[in-house]
Amino acid sequence: MSDDLKKLIIDYVKKEYLDDDSEEIDESTQLISSGIVDSFSMVALKTFLEKKFQISIPDEKATTEAFDSVNNMINLLKEFNVA
Amino acid sequence: MGNIGSYEEKYKNFEWQLSVKELEYGKDGMYNLAYYCSERICEKGMADKTALIWEGFQGNKKKYTYNDIRLYSNAIAQFLLDNGIKPEERICLFMDRIPELYISFLGVLKMGGIVQPLFSAFGEEALFTRLEDASTCAIFTTMKHIRKVRKILHKLPDLKYIFVVDAGNKKLEKFEISFNMEKAQLNEKFDIYKAGPEFPSVLHYTSGTTGKPKGAMHVHSSLIAQHITAKWALDLTTDDIYWCTADPGWVTGTSYGIIGPWASGVTQVVLDSGFNTDKWYSFIERHKVTIWYTAPTAIRLLMKEGAGPVKAHDMSCLRHLISVGEPLNAEAVIWSQEVFKKPFHDSYWQTETGAIVITNFPGMTVKPGSMGTPFPGITAVVVDPKKFEPIETAGTVGLIALKPGWPSMFRTYWNNKKLYDEKFKNGWYICGDRASIDNEGYFWFMGRDDDVINTAGHLVGPFEIESALLEHPAVAESAAVGKPDPVNMEVVKAFIALKPGHEPNADLELDIMNFIRKKLSPLAMPQAIEFVSSLPKTRSGKIMRRMLRAKEWGEEIGDTSTLEND
């Protein structure tokens, strides 16, 4: 499950946020700190996770830290019994 | 007591000539502001002083002295001339916060070009609109952003040069030229273009309620205001380590992220990284930042993390804190006093004003939640919205208005003199914001006087979003309004009526959000979408945004007599 989840999120980030196809990311790539995803776009990423897994992530849990890498997002999803 | 000394005394006796004298502005016929940000500082004996310390998100660092930025900007200016670019042509800077962005800003000015800085997170449509309007002939960019330029190049006949600063060995396409600043031929003596004080310098695009974004045109003598405001409002001295968190794609990032500090011989630090509380505090601690100029949104994000992360770092280096971009709420001022032992000072200005016009000054009492008082040399009032006459009664809300004539005032909107003229009423420049003035002369912000959305300190035009939304295959009509947000003050909310055959669903909502994010920018992306069967309109068919906005803010909807239907 966890590997499928990783792939799902990595593929989504690559498709939606990377301009350069040759750029590679993995589960520990810093997304927000690196500027790949800015704090505004984070909302779309949050929406993606919410829609995909039919959960609602409260604002206090939707921190820049929680979305800074695919690993961090998976940890967040674990709190909702998704991962 | 800061550099300004006694505010009352300075306000009473102020003349802009004071700044002219300090800068020796115009000496030997030199008015080009780039000279004052590099050569002049070297001539003052600070050639070896650090001008810029840059850090990337992975911790990679670069350091440049004033002599370095002098030589590199000379090299850039020469490179532009060698490519046949002429004075007054528009040259866009479309890069993340890398050293080349800061230094090429001076390079363009040195050869007489007009700099057009654009936020690198802009999508291709936002980029196209602004490049087309300015008939931009060249653009500096990086491999990260070149795809956006390639997508629109065929629609931009005037865009002849794409300078890629990090191409390395990568294959480039037609019109693309690799330019490696640090390997460029250094030029010890570049003949700086003899721009007059009224010669155009920087073209910054800003959004309005209607129409496309407009280019506010500034001139080289804006330096007179930017220098003295950097000294008195930001309190910069040559001993300071200064961090301005603004991106030079916006006016704060050029007026006070390049011109103000460098014309003052200050060492500035730049962090090219996304927001991260620990990274930010570590950056301040590591570089011993003394003056920090940031935005309310960032302060509120830091507040969310509480005092704990602050205590984990030594923040005693900070001596003055300033904020800009949107009103700074009283809670943020009180919080900063508690955790940093000093308050954030709110400052107010706009793309069009080019420099700070109202602020809380160092050494003066900060009234939490207030914008502060007018800068010396600035006559600021609130006027009534009908006759545009100053309101004398303290506490009465009116439109913020400034007496024209300060040095950094914009000189026109590019290709739109009519709109420029409309900004002036009864002899006043009307800022478009509402405020009141208390009996001690402090201004208190109330809100915008139009439909422009101020999100995290950036103005976003609803028209631009609505136009882009119409390009989505499922959207029949839409309205974009500001929705209250505890961190960003406002975020974009879109009301959307779908075309027949399309049903509201979660996937479509996400698709529309990403469509706008990529087409315009993350700032313009609706953070909330409400699907509706139709939008409220006047009988003449105009969408009543104010009704939708009022609903979001829990305000009175107001007069609905012109409403088409209920």
C-alpha cells in the first residue's frame, strides 16, 4: 500500500508541478522548502489528497512541514488510516 | 532612536533635496540609478564589502562584494549591447531569487534598458499578457522556467532574445542564447548609459479590477525616495545585515530588495527557498540579520508555529522589524513584541508609489494595527469618495490620497495614459484603499475600494482570473472574489457556472484549480470553488461581484435594485 501511495503522489507531483520532464523526485525530495510546490499550491495538493482519499485535513494539520515531502504526506495520511 | 531622529522635526522641515545631497545625485551628469547601487559604493571605499550573500534551498551559498556586482553588472550590460539591444527596450527578468536576478537588474539599467521583473511562478498566460503588453524584446530566464517561454514565443513577435543563465551544455532552441554570468567577459570600465532623472527604469506590472494587468512605469530618479526611505523607514546603516524576503518579481523586491540596500552600501542576504519556519530562523541566526523586512502572511505563518521555534534560535541579532504588503494585524505586532522583544513596524505603499509613503517609524510608538504616519515629504490624507476633498474629522473613513510629486511616483501606465490619468482626482493621487486617520495622525487601514484581491500581499485582478477560467472547457461563466483567510488575509474564491454536459464534482474542482495555477500563478489559483447554476447580474448583464464578496465576508449585501433576478 505504502509503495503504491508513494508512486501515486510522486506521479501527481511530477505531472502537476514539474515543468521539466527530466527532473526527478523521490519520496524524500523537499517540495516546499525547494520551491517545487509553493505554499499557495499546497492547497491544490491538499485538495488532491482529500478528494483521492475522501478525507478532510484540518487547517492545523495542513502545515508546510506536513507537505514538504512525499514521506511527510504519507505520515500525515497515516493519521487518517489511509497509508 | 533610529536614523530619522525626531519624526516631527524631519516632517516639518523635509525637502527631497536632502536625499539628493546625500547621494550626490546628478554629480557629473550621472542619474543612472545602477551607478549609485554599485560604482558609487566602490568609489566610497566599499568595493570589498559584501553586497550579497545568497543561499539556495539546499544550503549552497554564494557571496558577492560590491566590486563583484559592479563587474558582473557591467558584463551583463555589455552582453546586451553586443546582442544589439538598445536603450529603452524592455528586458524581462524571469528567474527565481538567484544572484543573476539581482545583478542583471543593474546590468539592464546600466545599458539604458527598461527592466521588467516578473514573478517566476507566473504561468504562461500571465507571462504572455505582460510580455505582449510591454513589447518585450529580451528575457533572462533559467532552464526551470524556459518551457513557459517556449510555449508562448510564437505569439510574441517582439521577443527576439531568450538568455538562459544556467543552460550549461543543455540543448537550446531558436532565439535562445546561453549566458553564464560568472564566466562572462568582465568589463572594468563600462560606459554607463547617461539616463536623465526622468528616463524610464523599471516597469512593474500590477493588477486592477478591470482589464489586463497594467505596467507602472518608474524612472531613475525614484532612487531619491528609495534611498531616504531605506534609511529612515527601514533604518538601514552600512553596519547592517539586511534580509528582505520579497521576490524581485514584485516592487518590494526591487525598491527594497535591490535599490534601497545597495544604494546604501548595506550587506543583504537572500534565501532562495520556500517558506519553512526553522529554515527562516536558522537563516537569521546564521547570518546575524539585524534588519528584517517581511510580509504579514509570513509573520502569521510563523505565529502559527508559536514561540517554541523562536526560542530554539538566537534572535538577539535582530534590531528592527518591518512588514509590508497587506495590513499587519495588531495580534502580529503584539506577538512579535513578545517573542522577538521588538514590534514589527507596518509600512504602506504600492507598486505605483515606488517607495514607502506611510509607516511606523523606528523610535516612534507603534500603535498595533495602525499603518503609521506619512513619510516626510509625503502629503497623505483621506478624501471623501465623491468630491475627493480631504476629510478633516478624525476617525472618518475615506480614500487614501497622496499629493503628487514625490520622486518615486510612477510616471504612467505603459500604453495606458488614460488609466493613469484616472488615478488622479481633484489634484490627488487616489491609492484605491480606504482608511481613517486618528487624532494623532496615524492611518488605520479599512480595506480596498475595488474588487482587487490582496492575497498574501500580492494584488490579483479578478478579471484576469475570470478570463482564464473561461478558457477551461467546462466553465460557462465565473466570478472571482476575495475570501477571508487567517494567514493570507484573502484568498481567491471562484463562483462557477458550468456549461451543459458538465457536472460539479471533486475531480473537476481540482482540475480547475490546477488549470488556473499553471496558466496564471499559484496566487491566482482559486483556493475555494463554489459551483452555482447562475451568477447574480445587473440588468445590463454585469456580474455583481460585490454581492458575492459581501456574502463571503459576512457583510451587508447593499443595494440590489439593479439585480437582474433573485
